[in-house]
Amino acid sequence: MQCLTINDAIGQAIAEEMRRDSNVMMFGEGVATKRVDLLNEFGGRRIRNTPLAEGIIAGAAVGASAMGMRPVIDLLFAPFMTLAMDELVNSAGKLRYMSGGQFKFPLVAMAMTGTGWTVGAQHNHNLEAWFVHSPGLKVVMPSTAADFKGLMKSAIRDDNPVLFFVEMAMTFDSGEVPDGEHLVPLGKAAVRRAGSDVTLISYGKSVRACEAAASQLAEKGVFAEVIDLRSLKPLDEAAILASAKKTGRVVVVHEANRMCGVGAEIAAILAEKAFVALKAPVLRITSPDVPAPSSYPLELAFAPQADAIATAAASLFESDQKAVREIQSS
Amino acid sequence: MQCLTINDAIGQAIAEEMRRDSNVMMFGEGVATKRVDLLNEFGGRRIRNTPLAEGIIAGAAVGASAMGMRPVIDLLFAPFMTLAMDELVNSAGKLRYMSGGQFKFPLVAMAMTGTGWTVGAQHNHNLEAWFVHSPGLKVVMPSTAADFKGLMKSAIRDDNPVLFFVEMAMTFDSGEVPDGEHLVPLGKAAVRRAGSDVTLISYGKSVRACEAAASQLAEKGVFAEVIDLRSLKPLDEAAILASAKKTGRVVVVHEANRMCGVGAEIAAILAEKAFVALKAPVLRITSPDVPAPSSYPLELAFAPQADAIATAAASLFESDQKAVREIQSS
Amino acid sequence: MTEAVEPGALRGMLENMLTIRAYEEKAAAMQAVGQAAGTCTSVGQEAAAVGVVAALGAEDLILTNHRSAGHLLARGADPARIYAEVLGKATGYCKGKSGSLHVSAKELGVVLTSTIVGAELSLAAGVGLASSMQGRNNVVACFFGDGAASEGSFHESLNLAAVWKLPILYVCENNQWQAFVHRRETMPMDHISDWAASHGMPAASVDGNDVEAVYRAAQAGIAHIKTTGQPYFLETWTYRTRGHYEPDDQGYVDPDELAAWRAQDPIDRLQRKLDLDAVEIQVIQKRVAQRIEKAWNEAIAAPYPALADLTSDVYA
Amino acid sequence: MTEAVEPGALRGMLENMLTIRAYEEKAAAMQAVGQAAGTCTSVGQEAAAVGVVAALGAEDLILTNHRSAGHLLARGADPARIYAEVLGKATGYCKGKSGSLHVSAKELGVVLTSTIVGAELSLAAGVGLASSMQGRNNVVACFFGDGAASEGSFHESLNLAAVWKLPILYVCENNQWQAFVHRRETMPMDHISDWAASHGMPAASVDGNDVEAVYRAAQAGIAHIKTTGQPYFLETWTYRTRGHYEPDDQGYVDPDELAAWRAQDPIDRLQRKLDLDAVEIQVIQKRVAQRIEKAWNEAIAAPYPALADLTSDVYA
Ligand SMILES: Cc1ncc(C[n+]2csc(CCOP(=O)(O)OP(=O)(O)O)c2C)c(N)n1
Ligand SMILES: Cc1ncc(C[n+]2csc(CCOP(=O)(O)OP(=O)(O)O)c2C)c(N)n1
Ligand SMILES: [Mg+2]
Ligand SMILES: [Mg+2]
């Protein structure tokens, strides 16, 4: 085991894949300045700074990937992706289908997101649900150094466009990463903590808040299972349903805004496919429907915290929801 | 009552509001060519063709609205909005909040969407959920000529940015529109057909499919309530919950892709707030997770149709779901 | 570069232009009688497609847009398969999933067609980048309209191509119209080449209704790209003599302007230049008409995609 | 326009530049000791802000970006309220919701500040449109960087302003850097004015470290806008002598280039030009330092916003 920052885990993944496949390249605003190791090893043709223009960065990646390259692009902060939506959604996401399968788009588009740096709503906006909603794309948002490495490697090898979100607050956090070739498959959730009473489903750094909430709950004798989705598309429906069927109680947690977020999708899946197993309402703990504030205390209040998650989970036991349902519906 | 096409209902709404308030203006690619009546009445300063550049069309609207104008912009087809996401989401949606309330953005951004013209995925992509997910915006998607007029007038008078989606297939359909001042408030759903057994929730032209499904169901003695959301943000949660509590069975229908769509949000609201009232799983009938195809038979198969809705609704009665739940969860 | 293009080659170009014209007029006629969905024609602009494509080699790549039939046909596409695509048939170049607005034909080197105006510019940068990374020594010809040049992607693409020395031949078909808006309403100058020149690349503007001139200008551009490894910009000055999209009554078009440009029809001009006799012309026209008729019938007879294809080709 | 700017006015500009410098160096120092979040300074570029803003009238409007303190202070902003904003305090110009990156101050005519690079250009078109529709007869000064000029919104904004004759003074602060990338890596020419000129508007480039030259150039631009009703483009040629964002060790900066530009510091140059004696300078510097110190202390003492403000100001 090695101990790497998340930033270095990502860098290592890219370096390994660049060694493995000469079609892998990386570009973006400041990429060659900030990833000097990669620049030194692979040179200025494969590691490039770009002009300040997200649209063409993404467009170049899409066009190059269709012709056999495997570009990784860094779009810096998620809100800047708004300038590349046509390229990502209309081109990368659709042109395979629209051309009857003539092209594929093996590219990775990275961006940072999430609270923690008090940078405000034009740097911090969790947009992952937009891409989950859009056909033809894959979306990952890891939460551990090992997963950042393993998922980045899988994303680069995947033949489809992958949106790769990095929690800015975690960038310089360290974690253990297995030595040697380490791949994590897209589309597989991880059970971070097993439990029998309630399921906390989350991704990104909210997983930590869920783990903290689970510890709080355990003190009260409530055993929470914590699921880290890791991939948001494909979504590991089997893992979600298995846990929900086991516990019958689910809280979904994310920093992204509530309406039409990934939490809504999970709750909807549960409302359809785990209906008979659910013993209590499905709750969502998310940011409120507001842009991310900069001011530190407001930013803290914006993001889901362990206390609120634990309280929500505990509330599912407060009254016997099933009994209530029977009374009301009979 | 007058009988107007939806296109004319929109035009009449804009004309009335332009007469009422000299700050209202309209621009977009071909707006002055296609809305000659408006051009003739209000002149080339208030009705303008623009260069072919959605970003600056939206940016100009955002900037002008902050300074007291009330622009209506036509972005033609929803996928072209991908080129204006920064302006719509980062500027119009956030700059009020980020500036501590210094500005407001009374603008309306129109776009066509939906199946019916076999134009394929780069003209037909239902993106409304993206904007519902984004803070600071409002979203409407009417289904009748009267609502197109009444909601457009309300959207123009609203002090917030409103995304106004038009089903392209309905553009030239006619419908009755009340004479005189006709306003429909944002955020209020309409019950298109009352029923006691199952609720069909939808918006846009899928409402028609729901109405047809309701007729089919009525023949079998199942009385479906059909709810037309009209506004997707603010969403009329009260109307959704009231109907769900009445019937205990809900099918949500839309053409937009399934994951993280408006249907997911509604199912999630129900799973939280109508949990005890639900007698059966919440089902979603949506397009599959694919780009909209052009070929006529595929396009037809892509969009939710009455038969599938009726079948889904009927399935909620097939076995006694509540009994199943009791068996499984006891 | 100054010798005349030999008459055989020009006769081939004439036949290509006639083929495009016949293809598109048939498509429009079939739309008018309800047998086909609407489509964007390039009637009046055929010289740009034919002249540029004639100058390209087999290894070169093409990006086009919503108005693509000319580029496809000039590149040797089977009209039956384009019609099939327009009709949403399984035998179309994109299995019917595209329809008329974004027909790619990778086997012909016509890649990544998008109907998002300006996307062709953005994607071309990537195709050029791949060519450059892969040492292909080819040229990427990107066709786009005067309207597309108003999109930010125009500026971003040209700049990236200049900075990264991408082998792109930008071909702006300035047909004076941007859907229902005249170019004059959308920009302060007449020529897109003025914008392009500010990107530090050679930017030529050519009489787009003179196929020979277009052909030579494209050759010059390609030579520049091959010798310098740098992009080149070529504007073809032409006119869209039919509507934006069928049907279109062109009620918004100045009839005098239209008439003046019709008098400059590129096919007529080449016929006059070649000085073919009436019989020769009739022979070609008949051959073309038969080919198009056959193609249409083939497309009409072709099957629709299977319903299972609704969900195929989404992920690789 | 050729008379010298009178010395009193220049002394005022000097004090403004010193105020900006002191404000930003304090902000950086406080960041370094963990008392403030990072921020973008404009050290070395103060002449552009001060020279242009001095030429504006009270009715004129300003758009700026992530590097805004200079523009705000030149316009008379209260440094305590900018600091408060940077610190996320309720007394900040945006109630602490913005932080340092997007400080608007409508009361000063500094509107719609966005940190999305290029958004200032896009929004300026709308502000200019409103001015034009409302017959305000004012000028909209839009400050942006050389990096922003690479975004498509640059092209789109300049074109719309030209076509619609919007009263916009585009001010491109070409400080040679685009975050961690040198301008030289991102464009084939040196001057943004080359791009601007292709939009058919006058496009000047001025020594951006000579405040008097900037001031006169801005006056000329404003006069052009007022007389013709057309936009004007002004590039200030300058250098960002600190890092992109505090902290930044500038390890990627060529030390010779940096040294050469430091020798051109706009404050030093104006001091030399004004030939003030040491005492005079000390008096001004002390006044400035005290003002900044007081402002910082005020901001530190100010309260954070109430938690209820998390959800206020979303909808009107
Ligand atoms: C981004 C985008 N905006 C608008 C449209 C609608 N549209 C299709 S073609 C067209 C005009 C394009 O003009 P130009 O680029 O000059 O090409 P031409 O049609 O003249 O060949 C427009 C506005 C589109 N397809 N994509
Ligand atoms: C759309 C967008 N892309 C990237 C960034 C990150 N970023 C912030 S400032 C900056 C450099 C801007 O350069 P320039 O426009 O020259 O302005 P300067 O910072 O030099 O004043 C970058 C890349 C951003 N804020 N917005
Ligand atoms: Mg055109
Ligand atoms: Mg700069």
C-alpha cells in the first residue's frame, strides 16, 4: 500500500495509462503547468496547456476521441462545464447514436466541485445530475484515494465519455492506494460500512458525513449501512436495492441541489422497485435549492452534515411508519 | 373564447405584454422574420433578429434584464440551450444570490422540444430537468393553448428568469383561449380529469397521452386523475400530494430521459411525503435512456404512449401491492 | 497552380454538381408531396462542395453540417443511402437514427456531422488534433456557414488550430443566409475571411459559384497546410437560392437579390465555360436523373429500423 | 486631448493606485497568515483600473471579473466592505455570499461581476443593450483579461456590440497571464487588439503601466462611443506581477520577464513623472496605509451573515 493525495492518485492513474497506451493524452487550462511530472515524462505533445476556452477544449477532446485518441481533459471547476455542454452532451453523448454507431468517444472530462473552499457558486456547483440525465455519458464521483486512482484508470480505458468529478475539498487529502495495477470498475457501488437497520446512500465527500452519522447512530444502537455509489451512471441499482431490501429504511445524501438530483433518482428507483420492502419514507438530505454561498458559516450550513443525517435516519424509527400506513390506507 | 394556434397564443401573449410594458422586448435568431406582426407593431428596436450565437443572445438578455429590461428570447430548439448554459445557469440563476440580492433577472427564454417532427436528438432533447435542478430559475412547459398564453404572460411579468418550453409537435395545434386578460399563475398544476383510483402526473404533450390512457382505463372501470403540472419549478407539490393521497397509486409520465428527470423528483416527493398513503409502487413512464432517434417508427417508440401508460396504471391493481408488502415486510 | 484545370476533370465536376442538384430537387419535390421530411438543400452552392472535395485526397477527412448532401455526394456517397437516411430507413448511412440533419459516413471520411451550428468547427479541431498526433499527414476539411462563424466556437476553433498548428482547411460557405436572417443583419462586414485573418492564418475569399476557382483555391490551401503544417481559411462567396429548409416560401428574400444570384448559377456558368453541346448535356442530365430516380426508389423500398434499434448504439 | 493631464488629477490617480496596492498587499499578507481566503490581486496593473475609471462619468457602468478590487476601489468602493466580502461577512457588498471572486456594487455602478471568465463580455452586451434601449447616453466599461479574449463570448460580444451599436468600452487588461499559462502559449499574436479590429471597431493598444496614457486612451474611446454610438476597444498592455491567486509561488514565471516588468511598475513610473518629494510621498502612503488598516479591522470585526441568509436572495 502507498499513501497518496487524491490529486496524486489521479496523476498516477493518468501516468500509468499514458505509459500503457500512446493514444492517451491530456490537456486543459494549466494542465502542463500544474502536472509538471506528466509534462516531463510525456512531453508537450501529450500534455498540453490550452487557450482559456472550455468549449474548444471539450470539442477537441470529442473530435480526437472519435478518431482514436483517448483524451483526458481538465475543465477545472464544474460550473465551467456550462461552457462545454454542447460538446459534452450533444456531441460526445449523442453522436454515436445519431451516426448509427459509427463513432465512439473514449474521453474523460474532469472537474472539481463541492463545498470546502468557500469559493462560491460559480466554482462550486454540483452538476453531476445533469450528465446522469443525459444519454450516452457515464459519470463517476469517487470518495477515496484508491477509488480516484482505480476509477480514473477504468474511465480512461472505457470506450465512452466519462465525466469525472473531484471534490475540491478532498484534493489534497491522503489515503491508501493499492500498489501495482489497481482498477475499479465503473458502475459498482461500495458498501463502506455494513448495517442492518437503515441504509445511508451517498457519494463524494458526503460519504464521510454518512460514515460519521453511522457512528453516531451506532452509539444509539441503530446499525446503518453506508453505500458509496462511486459511479452515478451507470448506477449500481442492484446494490441500492439489495441494501434497501435488507434494511427497509433509506436516507439518500448529497451536496447537489435537491430537485431532480441523483437522490431523486434513487428515491424513485426505491419507490418503484423496493416498494414492498420499505418500512419508512425515503428521505433526502441535500443542499437547499440555492446557489452555494461563499461565506464560511453559510457554506457549512449548505452542505449535508453528519448530525442532520443521523437525525433523519433516527426519525425513520420514531413512530412505526408501517403502522401509520396501515391505519391511513385501510 | 377565441381559437388560436399555440404559436399564435404565444405571440398574442408577448404582444399584449409589450403593449403593457415598454421594457418588454424580444430577440433571437429569426425572431423578427418569423414574428412579422410583432415587428410591424413594435419596430426593429424591440423585436430583433440576432447573430447566430445562443450564448450572446442569452447573455444580452441576462445583462439587459438586470438593468430593467424584460427580454423574451427565442433559443429555437432546446439542445441549442447547451450553448447558453453559463448565461442561464451561472449568470441568470446565480447572480442575484451571489450579489446578495442586488439584481433581479426578469427574462423569459423559450425553446422548442419533444418528439413529433422526427428531427433527431440535436433538435429534440427534453432538458427541462436540468433547469429544475438549478437554483434561481423557474421552468414552465404548458400543454394547452390557453396555458401557453396565460403562462407566457405570467412568465414575462415574473421578476425571475423563466425557461419556457414549447412542444414542437403542438406548435400549430389550435385550442381555445379566453378573451381578454388571461393570466395563469406559475407554480399551479391543473387537474385535467378528476379520478379516484390512480393518478397520472405529466406535463407537455404527454398530458394528452395520459388523457387518452385515462379514457382507456375508464372503459375498464378504473378512474384515473390526470394532473398537468404546467410549471415544473416551482412545482405544485400540494396538488401532487393531494391527488396521490386520494388515489394511493401514481404513474408519472414524461418524454424526457428517465434518470434524474422530473419524474424522479415527483416519485421522490411521494416516497417521502405520501409514503403512508401509497398503495402501490410509483411507476415512471419515460423515454428510454437514449438520444431521440429521427426515424419515424423509432421516434414513436421513444415517446410514452397512451397504451403503455394505461398498462402501467392497470398493473398497479393487478395484485394487491399492499398485501404483498405486508407479507414481505412482516 | 496557374494552368487551366483539364476539361475532363471539369466535366466530372459538372456531373457532380448536376447530381447534387438533381438529388436535392428530388428531395424537395418529395417533401412537397408529403413523401419525405423536410431537408436543407444547397441549391446554388454546389460549386463549393464539388470544387473543394475534388481537391482533397482519399486520406483527407471532411466535417459538414445540416446542409451536407453536396459534400457527401461530391465525396462519392450513394444517393440511395442518403435518401434512406432522410427517410429514416435502416439502410441509411446512420441506420435512420440521424435523419437528414447530421449524416456522417465514416467510410467516406465524412465524420462527426452535427446540426448544432458551430459544432463542426469545434469537432474539427479535435479531428485535426488526432491527425496531428497520429502523424497522418492528411487534411481535415471543415465546411460551415457564414452563420456558424458568428458562434464563439468559430473563434475558439481557429485560435486552437493556429496555436496547435492543426492541419485544418476551414471552408466557410458564405451563402448570405443564416436560416431566415440575412448575413447583413448579423455582422458589420461582408466577409468571414476578415475575422479569420485576425487569427494569423491565410484567409482567402473566392467566387464560390466558379467551381474551377474554388478548386484551385482549395488546392492552394491544401498545399499551404501540407508545407507549413498550419491551418488555412477559405471562404466561398455564394448564395442559397432555395429556402433554408423545405418547405420554405422564401417570402423574406429580396427577389432582386435572388434573381441576380440565380443568374450566377454555378452549374450554368460551368456549362457555358465548357461550351458543351446540347446533346452532351442531355446525356449527362439523363444519366444523373436515372441515378437519382433509382436511388430514391431504393430508399423508398428499404425497411425501417427494427424497434430493438431504439436502444442500440448508445454506449460502445 | 493632447494637453497634459493636470498634476492634481494625476496625484489623485497616484493615491488611488497606492490604495489598490495597499489593499491587495494586505489581503495577500492576511491570506499568508491564514486570516483570509485566497484572492486575485492586480498588483502591477493598477494603472489600467485607475486610468480607465478616472475617465468614466458617474452615470457610466462598469463590469469586472475575478480581479476586481482595483476597479472597485478606483470607483470609490469602501475597502472595508470589499474586505468584508472577501471574509464572508454580512457587511460585504454582497452580504458575504460572493466572497472575493465576484464582487458587484450596484450603488457604484459596478454591476454583474462574474468569475466565469468571458461572462463579463457576454453580460456587458446586455447592459449595453439596456443603456441603448433606455436612452441613457452612458458608457458601459467592460474589464476583462487576455485570457477571456480566448473564450467564444469575446467574439460573440464584440460582434453583437458592433451590429447593434452598443455603447461599450471594452477594456482588455493584457497582463500576459491566464492563470498559470502565459499568453504566448494560447494565441498566435501578442495583441488582443488584433482580434478586436476584425470586428470593425476602433481597437487601440496602450502602455498599460502609464496611467496618464491609459486615461487619455480611455477618454478617446469614450468620446468615440458618445459621438458615434458605437463600441470601442482598448487594450492595456501590462503585467500581473504577483501570482494568479494567493498563495502562488510563481514558480512557473520566467524571473527575467518578471524583473523587467517590475522595473516598469506603474506606481513607480507615476511617482517619477510627478517628481514628488519623499515627504509628500510618505504623507500619501501613510494616509493610504491607515485607511486600509482601518478597513481591515472593520471587516474583521463585522458579523457573519445570519444562517437564515442561506436561503434568502434566490428568487425576486
Ligand atoms: C446552435 C444552433 N443554433 C441554431 C440552429 C438552427 N439553424 C440551423 S441552420 C441555421 C442557419 C445556419 O446558417 P449558416 O451557418 O450560414 O449555414 P447555412 O444554413 O447558410 O448553410 C440555423 C440558425 C442550429 N441548428 N444550431
Ligand atoms: C470559464 C472559466 N474558465 C476558467 C476559469 C479559471 N480561471 C480564473 S481566472 C483565470 C485566468 C484568466 O485570465 P485572464 O482573462 O487573462 O484574466 P487575468 O486573471 O489575467 O486578469 C482562469 C483560467 C474561470 N474562472 N472561468
Ligand atoms: Mg449561411
Ligand atoms: Mg491575463
